Amino acid sequence: MPKVQKAYKKVDEDITRTAGLDKCLRVCAGARVMLKRNIDVEAGLVNGAVGVVTGFHKNNADSSIQICSVNVEFEHAAGSVKIERQTSTFEVLKSIFFTRKQFPLMLAFAITIHKSQGLSLKTAIVDVGQNSFGSGMTYVALSRVTSLNGLHLIDIARQKIIANRTALTEYNRLRTLYTPHLGCLPMPKKSQNNSPTADTLLHADSNQTTVHDGDRVTAETSQGSSKRSRKRARTEETSEDCSPASKTQKISTLQSSPSFTINIYNYCEITSLNTEFQLKLCEELNLQYFSSAKTFRTSPICTQLQQTIYQRTKSHVSVQLSRTIGDGNFLFRALSLVITNDENSHHVIRSYVVNHMLDEEIKDDMANLFAARESQQQSFHEHLEKMQRPGVWGTEQEIVSAAHLFNCSVLSFSQYDSNGQMCIQHFPPHFASNPTCINTCHHKSLYLINNGNHYERLAVFYETSAESQHHLVDVEL
């Protein structure tokens, strides 16, 4: 394999010696490759199509020989297809562009399960062992072949064969309404690996499980040498059984009512970050702290959050809102407001948060988290490259990174259904490795509001007298 990879790499370069070129071509002929770009959708020449190299077209220019195209025979295409170099342009810095020309091909003697989605194969050697993650992943791998005779298993972990909990919850809801005689489908046990699934990321708050007597939870902590390299507590997710006949069936997604089985405030503070924490964080990140905060306002959304917090904690709090400029930087503007009391440091915050995803402590967890929830239209590193550009909307991926970087819980007050119901999504500092908090967790809290297309800062503090609130202005979101 290394010999083939080395030889195939040479094909993409200008080779001046004919003997060396011919040797490379002989080695590369018959190599299994994957197309990395859509060329002709109707003909099946799409990103992910797999084929075999059958030959090359050479061109003599200036007493040198170059490869101008590669012949690839795809299973669903008639005859060999001529694949030529494609040009891609990237903006690496502001107004500085990099252009690259290369064959949109990569070796594909082995491919990931995510990349195999949509393929129909006559034969495949499949590894669905302990490294499998995410619901439905094993099903995708096993269903690629057209017959059992073509399926060859290296490893299979039966406990990794799980259904999507959100889908099962919806099935059970429909069964309860229309076919109650069928009963409910059993819910799968939660994954034992440390990589959260897509369901976990979308609804972090409700995925935390209550630790009862007999449940086993272990925590491992260590200290890093630098200020921002502190190890976060890691826990093993507790498993839960769900009986079809149970009327109080536990689910991992948000329930339809605003009352939840888990109180996140057992693990994080009710009030927002205090001035001492902000100053310390600004010092660590070399940011300027502004003592005069941006004007706070009240709105109906503030009242909703007050009511939600009271339902969970029986504490009376005041909630105030700070507006941010409505451009593609709004998530980072809101984070900048929380940390520095000014949103103009958003470009620095963006750089910190995005680059932190490559920190040695969490980069593998962040990559797994990305792979579990994205549609694989772009790689993790392509996502990071895109997120470096000003104006690109931040995602929950960046919120997870920010929680770890700032070493506090990010609480996002968000709408989760078409009826306008709101929930608190909880992203603790250790979310990337494990979204579940344990009894020893006691995180500072950073509040954001996500109204569907815009992030803004929320400030939560214990309620004061009405006279102290006279300067607030009522606004509608």
C-alpha cells in the first residue's frame, strides 16, 4: 500500500524522466480511486463514486512528459472516463488567494462508512467494531453490498448497532396516538464511547441522565501545564433501559413540555459570569475589558427565561438582553459581549474559538463530533478553514469549542419546535468528550439567546428591586 500511494502521488507531478514516469504508470494502473468532485451527475460521476484506473494520457511539452488526464472506469459509467485536472481557488488571507490544480481523485482501497453512503457494491470488507459511532452507522455499512455473499466482516460490535433515538421517539409518539395496541418500541442503550452523537449535540440539555444508586460513573481529571490546557472531567455515560410498556419512557430528545427530567442547574450556576471571571478571562486571552457595558434591554424572551429558571430552581432572577449587529458574525459578537462587554472583539474571539478546535486536548473529540452530525459535504479541516473567514455564521460546533476554551457552561436559550416553545441547551466545558455532567461539576454560566437566525447576549442575575430596573427599555425581538 505505501508503495502504491507513493507512486500515485508522483503521477500528479511533472516528471521529466520517461523511464520513471512509465514505472509509476505501471504501478498505478489498476489502482482503486474515488472521485472527489461532481463532474456529471446524470452519468453518476459524483463525489464519492469509486472506480479503477485503466490508463493515462500523456503530453509532450518542452522536452518533458506530463500527465494531462487519467482514465478511470466507474461501475455505473459506460467505458473509461477521462478525468482531467480541476482548478480550485481559496482565500487564505484577506484579498490573498491560492489556486491549486489537481486531479479530483484519491486512493480508495478503503473508505469511511460515511463516504460509502449511497454506494451499491458487489463485495466489501467491512469493519464495524468498537470504533463505530452514531446511530444507524452499522446499518449503512452492512447495507452497501447487494448480497450476503459479497459481505466480509473483519469485526462487528453488536452493542454499536443502535437506532436513532429521535426517530424512535417520533415512532413511539405516532404509535401512541394511532396504533396504541402495538406498544412502544424499546429505546436503545446510550453509547458507551466518549464521542457524543448528533442527537447529543442538537439537544444537550435533555441527554444528561440522572445518576441513580447502582449506576456507575467514573471521573478522570488531570492538570495541564498552560492556563488554557486544563483537563475537564470526563465521565462514562450511564446506560438506561426502556420498556415498551413503560408509560414514563425516558427519551434523549427534548420533551414536548417545558419541564425536563434533569435540572442543569445542579451542575452550573444560575447567574451569568461575574466581573472577576470576565477580567481573568480577558487577561488570559489578551483582550481589553470594557467596564461600561452595552445598554441592557428587556423583552418577552427575557420573561420566558425567567419563568424557565424559576420552574427549575424556584429562584427569582432578572434577565436582560444586549442586542448585537445582525451580520454573519453575530455568534462571535455575542461571545465578545459576554467576555469583554464590547462586541468589537468578535474577530479575535472567532480566531480563538476556531483555532481552539485544533488544541491537542480536544481536537480528536471535536473531529468526531463534527463527523457525527454533519452531512460530510466538507471535511472537518475544510469547516475550520471556512469558519476563519469573517461573516461566516457560527454553529453549535463553535459553541462547544467556546465552552471548553472559556472553561464555563454555555447555556443557549433556543426555540425547539414550530409552536415557539423554548428550551435551554446546555454545553458544559467537557461537552466535546462527554456531554454528561456529574455531581462534582459546578461550572460558571454564559448565556446566549438563539431566536432562530441570530445570537445575542443574555445576562441573568438574582432579582433586585423594581426601582433599580427603571432604566430598562422594553423591546420586541
